[in-house]
Amino acid sequence: MSPHFPALTPDQKKELADIAQRIVASGKGILAADESVGTMGKRLTQIGLENTDEHRRFYRQLLFTTDPSIKEHIGGIIFFHETMYQKTDGGVPFVKLVKDNGILVGIKVDKGVVPLAGTNGEGTTQGLDGLAERCAQYKKDGADFAKWRCVLKISPNTPSRLSIIENANVLARYATICQQNGLVPIVEPEILPDGDHDLKTCQYITEKVLAATYKALSDHHVYLEGTLLKPNMVTAGHASTTKYTPEQVGMATLTALRRTVPPAVPGITFLSGGQSEEDASIHLNAINKLHLIKPWALTFSYGRALQASVLKAWGGKKENLKAAQDELMRRAKINGQASKGEYKPTGTGAAAGESLFVANHAY
Ligand code: 13P
């Protein structure tokens, strides 16, 4: 084995590390607004709107024109492909609007989950073909980071070894291609909350999946300082009858991360995974309040847990725009506080306590 074939120049490394640090600067996290056309359709249907280009554009405009002070809590926003090229009513490209406010733009680059034949319903994520060219184009068009979501399932015989190894490897291939093109890869091996497993089982599986992921990232020469991890929190399965306290969830999550994620990684940005908005905030707060060494920023990259109250308050009506933006600001601020362990729960918000669980969730 030879160390003489560096993958990145010192300048490339510096750029990637700087981007990653900016996204997870103190008190900041990520707004995941990269729902695919199909997933966005489900959200719009819930509030009685048809899934048209214009409705999706209007909704993203609502999110991105929230008061600019939201940048104190949001370091990055993840876009879906079509959003990269949409504009405000006044003709300002969304990418320019967001970047001019000091928020970095990310782009979902995977092409979705496909079955792994011969397994018990497990999958891998496709999208490597042409990825380098797509990354280069997105970088030119203003993106600075990317997301790729892999999915693993807990049941008595899953995740299988094949699924753990395959998903770790495809995440590593994606990460190295992103870095070659100046994009910070968000590495997302999501373990779904479906099932009735207990907290200990989720912790054990999370540790095995993360350990395999970091082995693959090392094998593929990924520059960890220029990456972010987007894991599930360690929680009991959605159908578990045992309830755990936020402190128990926090300790199980932090223990799994401390055992597996190298300190070179600048930030861990949790997905919300079907938790209610309040639970996602309270759990993030509990993780950050623990008195153990935490060598990375521990923050949020929420989709559902930042948008449920927004969608409810908006209800598809122009006159509710301000109320909907106020909900986004409220959740962003709360999660910013939780990322510092400073959130004092209030329990308010249009959908704050509602479960956002979706069985076998696709993005
Ligand atoms: P949720 O926060 O809704 O789980 O989604 C985050 C995400 O980006 C999943 O890929």
C-alpha cells in the first residue's frame, strides 16, 4: 500500500473543510428541502393542492423568502434538481437568493433506492452513473454540498451483511466523486424507524452500520474533514411499546457515535426520521446536554421536522404565507438552540406534537 497518490490538492481540501465548517457553525443546521417531485406531491396533497411545478415552486419560494435572519440558525439548504433552476416571482434564481443571504446550497444527487435481489426487502441506492459530470455542473451552478441517502432496515434478519457492505461502499464512491468536484458529501446511512425493536437493538445496528461506513470511506480515500454525517438518532422502533426518555435516547445515540465516528468529521447533522417536531428538537437537545466529549458539531438536517408546521399553517393559501414562514423561523430557532443544548421546550407550533412517521419512507 502506498500513500503516494493523493486524491485531493491542499487547496481542494481547504475548500471542502471550510464549506463543511460553515454549514455546521455554532447554532446552525440544515433545512432539507430536497423532497423529490413524488414526495413533494404527497405533502401538497395533504393540504389539498395539486402537485404542479408552480405549486412546488411557490412552496419553495415561501421557505427561501423567510426573514433573512434565519441564517443565524440555518447554515445550508438541500435542494432537489428542479429547485436549482427555479426563480422567485421577481425572477431571482433561488440559488442566488439563498447564497446572497449567506446560506450554502446543497443538492440531492442520488437517484433513489432500488431492491437488492435475494435479500429480505433490502435495497441499495443508485445514481453513480454520470455522477461526476452532474456534480461538476451543480458546482458551477452554485451548489457547495451534496446529499445521498442510503436506507437500512431493522428486523430479526436485517440489515444483512450484504446490505451493510454495499451501502457503505456506494456512500464512499459517492463521497469521493463529490470531493473531486468541490462538493462536500453528506453521508447518510439512514436506519429506518420501522419495526418494534428496542433502543439497545437500534444502538447495536447503528454502531455496526457506522463502523462499516467509516471503513469504506477510509478505503476510498475520502477526506473526512470535508464531509458531514447524516445519521438516524438511536431510537426504539416506531412500533415498540417501551417508551424511552430523551436522556436515554441521547445517551444511546451519543454512545454509538463516539464508538464509530472519527473526530476528524466536522459535523453530524441528524435526520428527523418521522419523529414529531418537538421530539426531534428535544432529542437533539438531550444529546447536546450530555457531559461527554463530543468532538463534532451535533446538529440537525431535518425535512419533516422543520416543515410539518409550515405546511399546516400555510394550507396552500397565499394569505397564510407569513404565518407559515413564522413556523419555519420558530422551528429553526428551536433547533439552533437544541444544537447547543440550550432549548427549553415550549410545545407550541401548528404540528409540533404530531407523529411524522411514514412506513418505509422514501425521499
Ligand atoms: P427527515 O428529517 O424528514 O427524516 O428527512 C431528512 C432527509 O433529508 C432524509 O434524507
